[in-house]
Amino acid sequence: MHKFVYDTKKPLGSPTGFRVLAIVIILIITFIYIKLLPTTLPRIIKNEESNNVLFYPFFLLIVPVICPLWKWINFNIIHYKEFYALKKVIQSAQLVDYDDKNKTSIFSMRQVVAGIKVIYEKISNGDIEISFYPNGIKNSDRVRQLTDRLQEAFDLTVISVDNQLTHTTYVLGDISSNKKEVNNDDF
């Protein structure tokens, strides 16, 4: 089953969460050194053990880097076609509120003030279920009017199945496989 969550405000995850993860890993490394140094340092001084042993705990710092990297790989490589179709829908429907044009982020991109959260899930029967959560965007009513844009982007029939104040869920499927034909005997 294919499923991913795309948040337009924080596409690679919460920076605060990664900072907390990095701090926790630094504390773990410190604890390892507290336990490791009294026994290992005398052996390194006597040349009985390599000093590389002191560098191994620092490899744990790779974990906070891998988390956003894995999200990027998931969006841009594994779910490439679906992700870019969703981005096309989001941009054409103007579902992201940006800060003024003069304020940019580190990578010269406009800063996002409010954005939507999208949950894409491929259901077991082959249909696709996409939920849009407005998360405080100015024109949150646009989330309820995406059937035409989704149909153009995915080239599938779109039905709005759950329309609530907090989110709207669409089901995309191919109705040509479910179509029923009428012949002369039915009349």
C-alpha cells in the first residue's frame, strides 16, 4: 500500500523535531563516552587499541540527517509521479499562502505562512484516496473544489467522499473498468 504525507509548510518534517532528535543523540553519545573513556583511554595511550574507537559514537549523528533525506527520497524518487501531480494541483489551486515577496528563505524560496497538509493513500482496490487539510490557509474553501484539478492532474475520475470543516477527502478511480452498458434488451 502506497501512502505518504506532504505538508507544504514543512515538506521535510518539523525542524524542531530534528533538533530534539539531535540533542537526544548528543546526550546518548555523551553517555557512551562517559562509560567508554575510563576503560578505553588507557588502552589507547598504551597503543593496545586504535583511536578510531572514539569516533564510532559520532556516527549516530547521521540519524537526524537521514530523516529529512528519506522524506526527500520518498517524495522525489519513490512517489515521483504522484508527488508532482499533487504539487501541480496545489500550485494551480493556490492552496499555499506565502509571505511577501521580499522575504525569502535560505534557498531563495518564498517563505510559506500557511499551507495545506495532504495525505495520499492507495487503497487495496486500486483506487486512490487523497485528503486535504487546510491548516489555516486564507482560502480554505478551495480545498472543497478540487475535483476538476485532480481529474486533470491524475487523469482519473474524482469523487468527493468526505467534506468536513477540517478536511476534504477525494477518491480517485478509473470508472471505465466499472462502467455498465445498456443494450436494447434492457428496454
